[in-house]
Amino acid sequence: MELEKDGLSLDIVRLKNLFIKELESLNFSKNTILTYNQQLLVFSDFCEEISDEVRLKNIKQMHISYFFAWLEAKIQPKNATKASYYRTLKSFFNFLTKNNDDLIDYDYLFKKFPLKLKKGESKEVNHIKLADMNKILDYLQKTIEKNNNYKNNRNSLLVKLLFGAGLRISEALNLKLIDFTTSDINDEFYELNITAKGGERQKAYVLKNLIRDEFSYISQKLSLADYVFLTSRNTQLKRQTAYINLKRIYEKAGVFHKEGCHILRHSFAMDLMAKDINLGVIQKALRHKNINTTMIYADATSNMIKEALKKR
């Protein structure tokens, strides 16, 4: 892969496109790919300003520092946004290291990199409180009691897998009936064989009792090789459609100002934190590779501590 052709900014865009193609081939989620693409386009805008003096073969760590200073002046990003840009750039230059014809190793750009984060800034985790989750689950149960059809069972099962097993929406939508397994008939859990970020095969767990009725209904309608979540036309349910469906369900259950699919995974984690589950166990349940990713839920429970102290 040739590094330099058209100047720094255009080279970044050209190589970014190759990077995105690799991510797609590795089955990264559409959201992840969209984030990488957008953030690298912003980086290319910065590179346009330094293209006269910098090329890909002589880029230095100080130029990465200059980028974050430039980004600060442009959008005043929060710590989480800065960290996201850092991960994107590191992944992109790691891709270049592995594939460039000149055998240039870009690890030096990020070795002991001093990413400056704002002190005292904590990220509030957007989640649905347990009382509101119960409203949503009650609403889904009533819809099934009123009309026990595939669509209502599908919607209920999706919510329960996101909230009850902490699945990402892409992981849930890619589930096939054959991916629900159990090692023992007396086992209380289904073992879910999921395709996680980057195409990696992982296992997650969900209580059989939680999804028993919905899974029983759906398993009678589908073959083992079928996707579990289908549209009325028997095509795989898309993320955008799931998003719209969930937003409608929240509102009909009386839970307003909440939307999205990932909020249910956040709610799963926050519920475990509220029950004093060990952080290491939560990390395993969420399948985070780094405990620091899980720590955002620990930080977010400071309000729980304050509320507890008020009741002493």
C-alpha cells in the first residue's frame, strides 16, 4: 500500500477509504464504521492546514498533539469525544503500519502520548431506571396478551435480550435460532453465540425464564438457520427500524425522553451496579476488553452513594 501520492490531506482520505473497507470486511458495526469515517474526515481537514510542511512519512507525535489542540479550539470536545478520536487515530495508524509498502511503524505516534483530559468532568450514563424498565416490560407483556403474534413477541424478546443480557443491537439482530444453546436441560440460562465487534465470536447469557414465552413462540415459527428478528417481509430487521420500534415502545409504555437501542445495554450495566455486582463480573457480562471502559458505570453511581447517605 503506497503511503504518499497527493499530499497529506488527500492521502489521509484515500487511505481512510481502504481502512473503512477493511473494517467492513471484518464485520464492524455500521455505527463504529460511521464514527471512524467521520472522525478521520475531521483529521483530514486538520491535515489540510499542515500539508505544506508535513507528509505521512515524516509525521511526528507533535502533529497529533497539534490536532487535539486544533480540535479543542474548534468544538471544545468532552473527554469521551477526545478519547474516541484518540482510539480512531490509533486504529487507523495501526492499519497503516501493517499495510504500508515502506514498512514504516507508526507506533511512535502514540507511545506515552499525553492526551489531556479535562479535570472533574464525569460522563453521565444515559440509561432507563428500573421502575421505568418495569413499565416497558409490563407494556410488552400486555401487547402479547392482547395479540399473541410474531411481531409482539419479537419486540419483547429484543428488549429482554438488550436489557437482560446486555447485548449490543448489532449482536442481537444477527442472532439466528441456532445461536441459542444450552449445555444442560436443567440449566437456567441460554448461552448465546454472538458475533461481537470486529466479527469476533463471543458468548453471552440470558435467563431462560426471562424469555421463555417469547422464545418458545418464535422458535415454533422459524427454522434453526433463520434470523430471530425479521420484518413482516421475512427480511432481517435493520438497526434503524429497531430504533424506531423501540422509541415507540418507550413512549407507549409512558417512558418519555428516552430513545435508542444502546440505552438498554447501559441500563443492564447500571442495574448490575445498583445491585453491588463486582465490577469485574460486569466487565465480563458486557464483554469489555478493558476494565476502564466498564468504569464509566462505576463513576455514574456516585449519585447512588449520595442518596444512600441521605437515608442514614
